[in-house]
Amino acid sequence: MRCFATALVIAFASGPASAQTRQATPRIACADAMEMVKRGGDVTIAVGGAQPERIVRDRSFCDLSEIAELRLVPTRDNPQCPIGYRCREPGFEEWNW
């Protein structure tokens, strides 16, 4: 089994600019990470040394012009845990005309 040394920092937020770190866990189980997003609805997460990003429970947390894209992150027990969704503007080629 592969071992991941990735630190997972999870912060509950009312919006991307007002995030406050509530819990920092170096190794969290996939089910626990998914539950945090489901319960919080809108969380900010930093995987390792990466820039923190906003993860949401569903598309209702995105702007009208954004789409929800599934976000996979490495956790203690799953190298590709489907933690939630990332809101992003779709590219021109992604619009269904």
C-alpha cells in the first residue's frame, strides 16, 4: 500500500475570503473528510503545501456561471478520495450548445 505524507488542512468557511482554520490533521480518513464537507457544505482545504482551495458539498454553493467539478484528494486510506466539488468557470468548449 502506498503511503502518503500529505498534510490535510481543513477549514470551515462562510466564503473563500473569510476562512478560518478549525482543524489541522496530518492524516485523515476519506470518510471523515467527506463528512466534513457534507456537514459544512463549504470548506477550504489545503493539500500538502498547495494553495488552499474551496471545496463544496454540491453545485448550490457555486455561482450561477460556475460548474461543480469533482475533486479527488489523497487521504490516509484512499489515494483518490472524492471529497466534494470545486466550483470553476467552464471553458468555451465545455458549453453544451
